[in-house]
Amino acid sequence: MNPTTGLSTQHFSTTENSRSVNAAANKEDVVSLVSGIIIGIHLSCIAYVLVANLEVGSLSQTLNQRQLKLIQLIKSLIFRK
């Protein structure tokens, strides 16, 4: 209520206002989705390159059996035939 006039004012959102708010929210959702996809692709490429470059034979002196099995499991998941 406005103290000087004693009248209360209400602001109704118009269709145009709600459309612009929805468009802004949709833009943020799309940006978030695309960013997540790009980050996911980069992480999977990094993992692919790291695992593809691992040679289990040359690492056998430094890694224990458990770590070797984990590397072989990751390779088998990535390079499914």
C-alpha cells in the first residue's frame, strides 16, 4: 500500500515479461547443458588418451597386481570389441 495515497498497487506480469523471463531461464539451461557436454567430452578424451598410452608391460615393475588389474579393466571398458 502506498502511504501517501492510501492505494495499493499490484504489478501483473504481462505475457511479454513472462516470455522474456522464460527465455532467459531457457538460455541458462542450454548454456549449462552445452557446458556440461563439452566438459564431459574433454574428460573422456583425456581418460582415453591416458589409458591408451599406458603400456601394462612396462609398468609391471612399479605397479602391484591390483593396480594392473584395474588398468586392464579400464582398457577393456574403453576398447570394447
